Amino acid sequence: MKIAFVEPTRFTSGNVAVMVAADRKLLPAAAALDKQTKGALRRAMAASRFAGKKGQLLSVMAPAGTRIDRITLVGVGKAGELDDLAAEALGGSLVVDANGAAQKSVVLVIDAPPGGKMSAGKLAVRSALGAKLRSYRFDRYRTKEKPDAKPTVTSLSIAVKGAAAVQRRYVPLAKAAEAVFYTRDLVSEPANVLHPESLAAKCRELSKLGLKVEVLGEAAMKKLGMGALLGVGQGSARESQLVVMSWMNGPKNQKPVAFVGKGVCFDTGGISLKPAAGMEDMKWDMGGAAAVIGAMHLLASRKARTNVVGIVGLVENMPSGTAQRPGDVVTSMSGQTIEVINTDAEGRLVLADALWYVQKNFNPQAIVDLATLTGAIIIALGHEYAGLFANDDELASRLAAAGERTGEKVWRLPLGPNYDKEINSDIADMKNVGSGRGAGSITAAQFLERFIIGKTPWAHLDIAAMAWTNRDQPTGPKGATAFGVRLLNRLVVDHFETAD
Ligand code: BES
Ligand code: MN
Ligand code: ZN
């Protein structure tokens, strides 16, 4: 879907969306059309539930007195109700509405609601972003669907004063949308197509954006002693990979921030095999890695003034004659030994070596890891918030704030020595699952914390409930969400980026 910003003129044809505030208050463009159509809009409102509430839509077909095909009234609610996220949702709902009506193009006329906190320009770019994000489709593997059965909006024009300046403001948001689409594509790809080697190859391609990309195969990881990560991949016919992407465009003396992603391209559970029902979902067990890759894509494409390293551990967790067994003891790169009680608790093993590697090689000022780590986090928080664990209050509150702003929300859960004890092993330094049945997401986080050196600020995001959605969302269809891309970008913009 193409988005263009245009100067508001009189729109006399096509599909036109105009804004209406609470209590059916027509904003200027809507009022003008109402007049032109001899009151058709007011009559339509009176004949429906539409009252201009935030998020409400009402379409009026082929009103007399004009050659316009369809006028859509868009509710913006009471003064001050519209914020960034609501504006994004508004853009998204317009796309759904137009798709449902098989429309090819739509014009959205912006009228900043009086008394609100959003300028017309801000409202324009945010609704454009929401529309763009909602228009995503993953249809690479549909060969039979008739093209005209597909949702059809191919062009959205946003009418706003000072269109050229607004267009410039939209550029970084368009880049964010592109990175989100990139991540959604990666997460949606099935595991026969996207496996550790092919995903590493995709990462390599990102060097065209100016990222430095380094790929370590199994031989290199073996030399480094990454027994934890390698143990997970040893049952797979595919070679495990560790990909290091760096973007060093900030001050020379500024230590990088590290983003670390779990990239289990498929998680069968290994010898601790998962049940068949729903196992296909485990193709998206690389959602953390995909978010890190997307965030690096975004930082590079918008040439962020920052130093960031993104590292992803890519493996396939398979049962086979060469697979690791429950009870095996592996030695991680840190030298710490791990008794693998359950081969399905594999993500933490991958992250253990990736975390150690990034600290030893980049001395980061802060670390954020993202992982579809535990089913338990879905039980705890549902699909509203990702789990946040941190050894540093400032980093935790920065992430929480970035989550509120982007709509990629995170909720902090505790860590502590009594949880940590749960993963002590009788025969090794630790085991990969807790002794009791409780607090599965916390014991997983405790495991990761054992691989954080000294006081390095670190946060872990358990995104198991967030990487994928079974329901359409305001700014995306059901399927891959790319959760984390905008969150990490926001964190960088707000705290780790120097002004030009
Ligand atoms: N990838 C799964 C976690 C997961 C579950 C993500 C459901 C998304 C949806 C992870 O590797 C896993 O299998 N975790 C186990 C840990 C357990 C064996 C301690 C789990 O959550 O059941
Ligand atoms: Mn697992
Ligand atoms: Zn997993």
C-alpha cells in the first residue's frame, strides 16, 4: 500500500474519510461535505449508532449532490482522547474498512480535533503508520487466490496542510514499518524455508544497509567452547549459527548497547518432545532473533547516531540419534556446567552462550535479550504484556516507558536468590529447569542472569505470548507481530542516541 501526503483541497470523487468528534461534532472537512451533500452525513449519523466516539466508523454510500463514491466518517472522540497509539489504530481501522468494501484507494482528510494534544501533522503521520502496519500481508505461498479477492487498498492519500513537511516527518516511521514487515516476514516463514543457515544468510544480506555482519558456524563456536548452544543444535541436520550484527555510528568512546535474540528456528522440544497439537507454532520460536534483526535493520536504515550490537543464536531443536539427552551435562562458553534436565528448555541454553559472547567481545553498556522463552509467561500475563526481568531499575523503567509509547508493553516480574536456588544441580553448576513447578518464567530468567558478568545492566524480555497473535490487531493482521522492533528502537531513540 502506497501512502502519500497531499494538500487538502475539495475532494469530489473516490473514497473520502473525514473526522467527526464526540457527540457527532463534524470537524471542518466533514462539515463541508455535509453541506455539499445537503445534510446526508448528519442524516446518516442520526440513523445509526455512530456518535463520533474514538474508533467508530460509518460509511455513507454514493451520497447525492457529489460524485464521491463513499464517505467514511471517522470518530476521534472527546478532546484530548486521541494520542499516538489511538491515531495508529484509527489508520489501521480505515484500512480494514476499505478492504472490507473492496476499495482500491482512500483519502483521509486530517482535521486535528480542537482541544487535543495532537497537531494535524502528528495525527497525519501516526495514522499513516497505523494504516501501513495494518496493511501487512504474508501471501507468498498463496498460488490459487484470485488477485481481486485480496484486500485491495493499494493507495492511501492523507490530506493535511503542509503536506511536504509532513511527508518528511513520516520518513523515519516508514522505515520503522519496513523493519516491522521484515521481521513479520521472517517470523511467518515456515521452518523448512527459514532454518539456521538460511536465516544467517538473510542476516548477511543486511550488510547492504551498512551493518557489519559476522557469522560463526559450528566449528568456530566449538573453538570458543559454546557447548550450551551447540548441544541444542546437535540433533539437527542444519548447522547452528551465531550471527553478530554491529552498527557503530555513534561516538567512538561510547560502549555499545547489546540486543540478544533467541533464534530457535523450530522447537520440537528435542528428546523431551512436545505434543503434536499446536507444534507447528514453534516455527516462530525465533521471534526474539527476528525482532533483534528487525531492530538492527531499522537502526541502520535510519542511520541512527548510536552504537548497537545485535546478536542472535540460531539453532533447530530436533530429536534424532545425535540429539542431546535429558541428563546430559554441557559446558558453556562461560566455563559453567549445565545439567540438561529437559531438552525443551533450550532457549536459555542458546542465550547463555550468546550473552557470554557479546559481553566478552563488546563490553556492552547495557544488554536487552528477547526470547519466546516460556509458556509460563502466557499463563502469568496473557497476551497483553511481555515479561520483563532486569538486574537494573533504570533499564527496566526505560523499557517500560518505551513499551507504553509504542504499544509494545512490558511488565516487570521479580528476580531473587530464592528463585535462583531452584536451578542448582546435584552434579553440575546448574540445571536448565527449576526444581518446583512454580515460577517457570522467573527460574528461566534466573538461569540467564547467571551468564551476566558483574553489574552489567541487563534486561530479559520473555515474548512468548507476544511474537504471534491469533487475532487481528489494530495495527496488524493475525500472525507475526514483530513485537520488540519498535520497542528497541524507542529505547535507543530515548536513551542511547546522540543528536546530530
Ligand atoms: N519455545 C518454548 C516456549 C514457548 C511456549 C513459546 C509456548 C511460545 C509458546 C520453550 O522453548 C519451551 O519449550 N519452554 C518450556 C520450558 C519448560 C520445559 C521448563 C515451557 O515453557 O514449557
Ligand atoms: Mn522448548
Ligand atoms: Zn523454545
